[in-house]
Amino acid sequence: MMKDHSRALRRHHAERLKKKRQFYFYSWPDKLSPARLGKVVNTPAPCSCHLCGNPRKYFDERSVQEKRWMQLVE
């Protein structure tokens, strides 16, 4: 029973994200092509450079959640 709803929910979220992400900054001033839009729904970051990627990988910086946790523990 739950499986039927999960497919509909996945499709709903995919359509919602497609509407939201069709004008991402790297597509300006035009809309994204359907193929690129499908990729952006699953992987919103255009690449994994130091600007787009995880700050820990490039700057050894902790996430906000980790910083909060460290304050509570210490």
C-alpha cells in the first residue's frame, strides 16, 4: 500500500524541484534544457570545486551542526 504512494510522492517532488530549479544561475538568461534540468534535480551543485563543494574537503571547516555539538560537549 505504501509503495503506491511513494512513487507518486517521488514524481511530485521531482516536478516541484524542476519548477524551482529551471532558472538556476548557470542557465541564465535561458531555461535549462530538459536533459540538464533532469540532472539538476538529482545533483543541484554544478561541480565539486572549492566554491560549490563541501567546505570540509577544501578548508577543513566543520559544519554548523558539528560546531553546535562541539559547544555542547566541551
